[in-house]
Amino acid sequence: MILFIALMGYLIYFTIVRAGTFVNSPYNQRQDAFARDVIRGSITDRNGNVLAETQVAEDGTETRHYPYGSLFSHVVGYYDADLGKTGLESVENFELLTSNAFFVEKIQNEFNDAKNQGDTVVSTLDADLQQAASDALGDYRGAVVVMEADTGRILAMVSKPSFDPNDISSRWETLNTDEENSPLLNRATGGSYAPGSVFKIVTALAYMRQYGNYGSYSYNCTGSITVGDTTIPCAGGNVHGHEDLRSSFANSCNSSFANLGLQLNIDGFRDTAGDLLFNSQLPGVLDYTKSSFVLDESSPDSEVMMTSMGQGRTTVSPYHMSLITQAIANGGTLMEPYLVDSVTNYTGTEIRRNVPKSYARLMSSDEAAQLKEYMTAVVTEGTGSVLSGRSYTVAGKTGTAEYSSDDSDRTHSWFTGFTNVDNPELVITVITEGSDGSTGGRAVSIAGTILDSYYN
């Protein structure tokens, strides 16, 4: 009796909870058998613009077509009978090969030996915003993620270099062997970067949690800090003078944050990073690279200092930084990010709709409010001041992550933030790769161009 009840319980659990995962798995080869009877459905943006469709020739030959070329190549992905599928083409494969056409029409198609038209996946993406993000990023390598702060809807996801999925088959060998540019890599979710100063969000939160009197923190910046054999300079050798935690954050003072790190309990620091999903699974449907935080009690002071100001061995993706920023904008609660608004049949009748739902509370509302204040100061008086004085308000954090390439100092430029600070609307994260040291603000300018396009 116990075994019978356990079996029935598992069957119910599988049907309600797990069945969808197995049905939609890209490794489920039974899905592709549906293509014998169903013409693969379309993928549209939230305004009805077609992002992917199947064109059928007079002889019945089916060709997958992407009207926007390379614009959505990573997030929408590609579908090829021989090469497989990626992005939404993979995630929504089952829906695209399912037809909810009117049953009379399906009966007629059965008698006529004709295929049914697959359902349409209506994504959360916005073609205009995606185009603005792509144009602003230009020829730089990097990524942009834009999402709604209070819902988790992803409105834009750009990664460059990109590729045109319309000719993926003919260019496959070249694309797959281009290790220098890695055009097939979705840098937004799969990129693994040193976070630079955007990681100071994590360090500040860890200090706030360990020191209830963090408001009385005081440090005198002389342009650098030296402990043992390690010297960490502030960007450009700037001397910031007397600072509290707020001004240290606004000025992105490396010396002060290295000093903060030395005062932290490392186990607590690691716990805070874990609360913000480092070394953890991330919510979402696209493939991603886990972010990494590697400090422990045996880490030397030099590594603690470097990590605290965003260098060292810590890595993060633009997508992950967007999630952290979204939680701050949303009062500490991370909304589950999603890319599909609804699924309809090909005539537009709605089959199912996704609704916003919370994923986890990453921090308290008080902690989120304090970080929001610090991020606002970055724009009103600190390193992100280029975004002040616009028709919309912004709070955010800039970052410059150094790395060595060909014996020359190179940097990644970061920005992560959100708009309409009092009632947050858009979350945006930008990274550009391989900037020279003088262009650390490149990501900030790109973010401003994208937001101007959206609001103006």
C-alpha cells in the first residue's frame, strides 16, 4: 500500500511539476517528430513584429526565416534541421511544433494530407529597443540586457559579435572555429567577466550587514592603498580625500573598498555573495555561465583587497548583474526573468500567458533602499554623472575591469542601473570588452544612448 501510494504520488508530481520540463527539453527527440504534421510556428516580439517564421515554397519546401537578420541571433537563436537549435527556438520548440488551430481546420488538413500551422510564441522582446541597443553597442564586443524592474520581462538582449541565422548552415564551420570573436557565444548570459567596480554593490552590502554602524564609516583616500607588497591605486590616481561609505561608492574609490574588504569577515562576505546568487543557479530559460566568488578564510590580504573592488578571480555575467540590480530596484525581491509573454494559435487566439512572479528575496527592503541611495549618488555626483539631467532619472554603478592582453593593460567597461528611481521602470546592464584605460565610461554612454532612444 505504501509503495502504491508513493508511486501514485510521484506520477501526480511528475504530471503537474516535471512533465513540462521533459516535454520541452531540447534532448527530447520526440518533439521533432511533430514536424511531420506541423509547420513550425512563428516567434514575434511583444508588438507583433515577426522575429522568426517558416516560409513554405510551392513545392512544400520549408525554410526558417529571420526577418531581422543578426539582430536577435543569440536570444531568439536559430533552428536548423542538421545543426540543431538555440535560444527561444530551442526553449519553445514544443510550443512551435504544437498546433492549436481550429479543430475543423485540422480535420480538413488531415483529409488533404496537409500540415497544420504551429502556434505562435509572443516574446517579451521589443524590436525597437533591441535595435537601439544594437546600434548603441555598435562594433564593440560586449552585451546589453534590458528588463522591467517590477516584472522580470526581458525587453532586449544583445550580444556582439553576432551572426545571421539565415545563413547559419553555410557559415557554420567559420562561425564555430572563430575562437577570437566567438560569435556563437551569447555574451549576455554566457560571458564570464571580471566585474570591476560593479561588484562594489556586493562589497557594500556585505559591509552593511556586518557593521550596523556603517553610516559612520570613514576613510581618507590618498590615491592608493598599500598592504604588505600590494598597492591598489584609485582610477587615474585620483585622491578622493575624506569619504564615508556613500561617497566611497559614488566615487568608486578602489582604496576605500580595499580597506572595507580587509574589515570583513570572509565567511560573511561569501554568504552575502551567495545570497546574490554567486556560485549558484540563476533563474531563466537560456543557457548561462555560473558566476564565481572564490574567497575563503585562507585567502591572502592581497586577494581580499582585489576581490572587494571587483578584480581578483571573481567573475560574473551581464545577465547576473541585471538580476542583482533588478532586485535592488524592486525593494530586495528578485522577479523571475522571462522571455515569453504568451503563446497563441496562428490566428491570434491565446493558448497560455505567463505572469510575473517572484523568484527570491535577495536582500531586505531596507538594504535595497540604502543601495538605491548609493546608486543614485553615483549618477547625481559620482562616476555616472553623464546620466544626470535627463528627462528620466537613473541610479546605477559604473565599473572598469582590468585585464592583461598582449602585455598591455586593457579594460572592460561596465554599467548597471535602473531608471525612474522613485518608481523603477527599466533595468539596464551594459558591458564592452577591450577598451583602453581612458574609455572606462564607454558603457555609461552606451546606456544613456539606449535610454534616450526609449524615453525620447
